Amino acid sequence: MTTAHLMQRDRQLRGRHRRRLIGLLAAIVVTLIAVTLMLGQSFTPPADVLRVLTGGDVPGAAFTVGQLRLPRAVLGLLAGISFGLGGAAFQVMLRNPLASPDIIGISSGASAAAVFAIVVLGWDGPVVPVFAIAAGLGIAMLVYGLSFKGGVAGARLILVGIGVSAMLESVIAYVLARAPSGTLQDAMRWLTGSVNGARLQDALPLLVAVIVFGTLLLSRARDLEALRLGDDTASALGVRVGRTRIVVIVAAVGLISVATAVAGPIAFVAFLSGPIASRIMGRDGSVLLPAALIGAVLVLAGDYVGQFLLPARYPVGVVTGALGAPYLIYLIVRANRNGGAS
Amino acid sequence: MIPHTLAVSDLTAGYGDTTILNGLNLDIPPGKITAIVGANACGKSTLLRTMTRLLRPAAGQVLLDGQSIHRMPARMLARTLGLLPQSPIAPEGITVADLVSRGRHPHHGLFARWTKADDEAVAEALNATRTATLADRAVDELSGGQRQRVWIAMALAQQTDLLLLDEPTTFLDIANQIEVLDLLTDLNRARGTTVLMVLHDLNLAARYADRLIAMAGGRVHAMGPPGEVLTEDMVQAVFALRSHIIRDPTSGKPMMLPVGRHRMEDGAL
């Protein structure tokens, strides 16, 4: 066999392997949605769930499935996809797993904007996500600007981002503390993220964001892969580095901000999805689509665990936060060992 | 094959307010190997960066077949003009085969599928650089010399008629330096690829290049066949270094022996 034949066979094998893994992840997502719809405080048989989904009226189930579980599942799915996709895009583009939007302040920026708009300005509806996107982009520019010193170094950007993030967290806490009807539920949502009390109409802007920004990001997946070889190499391969970077930033910030405006900054989902996806997929090929699916798995499973499998009911962000924190510590320890170049 | 021409016309470029190249004019001879030599900070890397669109010129143009490369679609340019930058990044754990495959990027549109021609280009690049046996290995496990051959394989898979390299032999031991330069010569002879590279080692540049471009202070100090360019006067002017030029017994090309302040035999000079 010639080298070309070997290459071809190897590529076909890897392609099949990749498609199988993606199929498996998609199947897990579907299973989790099915479990969320069927199994809560009570069990609803699949036939009843299907009837509710197709618009039929089933006494009892119409409320639990249609009003409680369905919005929760839809929101969890879309938020998970958004955080997974947006987070992985940032990590790949900046070539650093710590450069995730929830570490460098973009999620807390969007969250602070959303809580300010809702609590202080009394806004509601699609204007809140739009405001969150503006704030997310603003924070992205601020972090980039503050860490610019004749070029942006990854380690400096991450440190600046962590600082900005801490500042924004305190803004959120301040606004919530002064809120006239501030409840623990609200605080949890804007600090760690939650899909409690989800309404189907809230999911609509997120659906639009996933379709628009998600398509935009996936269409750049190959250019992003080339960027992993360094800006110079990517440019030599015909990638417009500056333009690609702007498109990726806008799309990823858009996804993260809208998801945050709806579900809060669900802790560490953006941060964890990419690394988990690349661990599962191996290093070859784009990690974006698998990361989106992993994001959905994390949010759906985390929410289910938080609701039904723990002694008390916790919002999803508490569960994903407990997962993400050890990994963050591991990365920081490792980055320290090799001098900041993670 | 019609050889592509690459030329620089009245090129002025630099970083921020600092002008490094000032009104430079150059023609790169097609189908030949050209080496740019010069002292540190003489503008040789800036020239290469401007010629591969990594840097926008402040004035003047870089012309590929008479057309400004800064006005060409990026992908189209990347199918004709390849570049191996000084410090490319290999993503953690990436395999040799995958890295070399990335060289096919400019040949693919948004929805183009990988074809047999792509497999063949990658295989040819692996074979030419003797890296086919490493195909399944992770790039970060390889030795420096192997790694550089893999990067060159990636640039070969791009199948460009012109290949520019920024110090391709830096950090390699002498055997690997020779290996890389032999490889580029094979490529030039077999495919007629135009090679333009920045080299630090004057003697290797003189031996392997058909033409030398000696730069000093952002200008071309001398340009031509090594036999004409590499002289004691040029070394003095460009590097401020005293030297002897002797004949390289292998190639018959000139060879430079530096003269420092110490370690001189009695009666030397």
C-alpha cells in the first residue's frame, strides 16, 4: 500500500470514529431530555409526554410536562449548547483552556448587565439579552484593552480577566442586595446560573442566538483549527486572522451573553466543555460541535442532579461549579509549573 | 509551468512609528534558491513578513506576477505562496499526519470535502521529507530535526510554487541544518519551487543559495551570486566584522572565516 492509501484509510477510520462519538454524545443529550421530561417528582409515561408535546391535553401532565419540565429541558439544552460552543471557541482561539469567557469576565459582564437591566431598570423581554450582548462585548474589549501591551499575552489577558470578573461579581452582589424584592433564587441565578422557573418564551431569543451565532462559529471551525498553529502559520495558510478573530469573538460573546441573560452564568460549563470534548474526541479535528453537545450534557445532567439526586434542591450552577472548580485549580497549578504558558 | 514572479517595489515598512525598510526594490529570481543574510535587526525578517502579508507595508508594494499581494484573496495567495514562520505552534498532542494535512487548508472552500488529491499531496509531502514513518506520532514527542521536517512537510502539502522560510535552520544541530537545506534543494530541483529564506549562517547561505541578498540598515547592500556577494568588504560593511574569505572545498563557493580580537596565531593578518 502506498502512503496515500494509508493516509486515506486512516482518515476514513478517524472520520468514522469521530462521527460515532458525536452520534453517541447526541444520543446522551436526547436521553437526558427524555429523562427530564418523564421523570421528576412523579413519573410521566412516554406516551403522555409525547401527547403533551404534540399539543394533546393530558390532565396533570399538561402542566408538569408542558409548563415545568419542557421549558426547563429546552432552556437547559440551548444554554448548554451556547456555553459549550462559546467557551470552546475562546479557548481554541486564544490557545489556552483558562481563556474561557466565564474565567475572563465576559459571563459576569453579561450577568451584571442582565441583573442591572432587570432589577434596577425594570426591563423585561428581548431587550435584556441585547443589553447583555452589548455588555459582554464591552467587557471583552475592556479586558483586551487592559491586557494590551504591544501585543496581547495569554497569561496577562487571563489575569486581567479574572480581576475584571471579580469586580463584576461584586457589582452583581451589590445590585441584588439593594433589590427591593431580592430573593435567594434570584441571587443564585445571577451568581451561579439556574434554569429554575424557566418560561418557554425566554428560550426564544436563545434559540435565535444559537442558530445565528452557532452557524457563524461552526462555519469558522476550520479557520479556528488553523489558528491553533499560530497566527503566522494560519495567515500563511490563507486565513484572514484579524477578520476571523472578530467574527469568532462577536459570535462567541453573543452566545455566552444571551445564554447568561436567560439562565445566568451557569458556572464553569463554558470552561469545562471544550477540554472534556477534546479529551473524548482526541486532538484531531474541530472540537466545537462536540463541545456544544458536552455543554448540553453538563447543563441537563447537572440540573437533574441538582433537583432530584441531592439532599436539597440546588440550581444547576452549584452542581457544575462543584465539577469545574477542581479542574480550574488543576489548570492553575499546572500553569504555574510551566511558567504561565498553560 | 509558468514560473511565478515575486518582486518588491519601493517597499517601506516597519512597526508603529519605526520605519525599518525604506524604499526597497527587489526581484526574486523564479525557480532559484535565494537567501537573505544580514546582521540582527537589519530588516530581513521584516522583509519576509511583508512579503507574506504578515505585515502591511506603509508604502510600496509586494508583487506576485505583477499583482499586489495585499489586494489578493487570502486563500488564492496561499495556494501560490507558502511560508514557514520562525516559531509555528504545534497544538498539544497533534499527530504528524494531522499537522501535515493542515497544509491543504487553502485548497478547501467552506464546504469542500477532502479528496484523493489531498491524500496524495499529504503523502507526497511526508515521503519527500522522510516523515511518513512518523505519521502516527505526536509532533511534541519528536526531536527538533524531525519536527522541522514535519513543518516543512506541512508547507509542501500546501503545494505552492513559491516557498518562503524564516530561519528554517535555527535551533537545529549542524547535521539537521544540512538535512533541511538538502531537502529544500531537492524540492527546488524536483519541482522548480522558488525558495526564499532568511538564513543566519553565511557559509551555508553561500553554499546552498543561487543568489544572496545581503541587507544592512533596512536596505539591500549587495545582491547576486554568492561568489560576487560574499566578500571581505561585504562582511565588514554588513556585520562590522573582519574576516577571511576562502574557497569552500566541497562546493567551490566562497566561505567566510571570522577574525575576532583574540586567539590569533603570531604573524596572522
